[in-house]
Amino acid sequence: MSEGGSGREIVVEGREHLRVASLINHQTGEWKHDMMQQLFNAQDINDIRKIRLNLLHINDQPIWRYSSREENEWHCFFGCTTASDVWHETEVWQLVSIYIDAASGFVSMVFDMLEKMEDESMAKIVMILWTLWWRRNQKCWNEKTLSVLEVTRRAKEVFQDWQRTQRTSSSSTRETTTAASITWSKPRTGSLKCMWTLPATPKRIHIALACVSVTAMEDL
């Protein structure tokens, strides 16, 4: 709750585990006004009372406001017309269709693909799933209806960004490993040893040899 309408949250001692459900009389389907008066100011109580309660005792279920049917993961990512059109335009459709035909559910199918598919193909599928979710958010929150072409193009761009990140990460790991493997050991008597990581030029070689010579003289 907030204090004095300031928006600053406070916790009432003894009410730390209070939930919204505790403020509802589930027998009558009404707010518990006496309890609310103990916890909230008049403005907050007025705002809360405007919230309509479910008086039909029907369990909540996920829905997609642009469809009359119940929503679930399968319909969101594979079952709806737009999602199906997107998959048909991707290069991994032939692979995915095999799993769709044999699937018993969304979650089990995803784990089956993770276990059996090559990493690159699975990465492309993940990016398409993410982009389908992004498209749905664009429709839900911004009232933007993106075309199949826009969705597939964005999925490719996201995948390419991921590939570049992987290459950069791999390159950095190799450089770190190489740097860690370079060590220096004292040369045997009568010999010189020079190690450098910068591109070799006559000037740099001269400086490096001079440094080694001074070090060798100091050790004698």
C-alpha cells in the first residue's frame, strides 16, 4: 500500500503476508470494507471498490483479446494463422514440421528439439519463437500489426546479431587462452631469448634485444 498517496510502499506490522485475496469475502463476492478501512486511506478505498470482482466463480484462463478462444503456448507460437504463415516462410520449416506432426504438446516438443537438433538450427528456431512473441506484444501494446515479411526479416536479423556475438565471444576466449599460455623462462647461459606480442619491426626488435641484453648483464 502507499502512504498518504505518495506512492511510497509501507508494510503494516502484523500484515506482512497479506494478499489481495484476504481483502475479499469469497462467500458474498464483495470487498471486506472493514479491513480496508484499517489499512487504506479514503482515496485508496474508493479506487479499490471500483475494481469489479468475479461473481461467477469461474476459474481464470489465459485469453488473447483478438480471439474468442482460450489461449495457450501452442496456439501462440504454432497454431494461429500468422504464426503458421511465418514458419512456412522460414528455412527451418521442414525441420520444425516433423516435430509438429509428432508433438504431444508445446513444452515436450521444444525439449525434444533441444535434444536432437543441431545448435545452429535450434538457434534459428529460438529466434523465430522470440520474434513471434515480439510481434504479439507489438499488436497487444502498440496496436501494430506486423506482416509475415517483417517478422521473418527481424528473426534473421536477431539471429545474425547472435552469431556475431558468438564469434566475438569465441575470439575473446581464444585470445585469453593464448595470452595465458605465453610464459617466459630465463635463457641458458650464453644465449638470448626475446618474446613480444606486437608486430615485429626492426625498431621493436632492436629495443627488445637491448632490454634482454641489459637483463642478462644484471643477472651475471
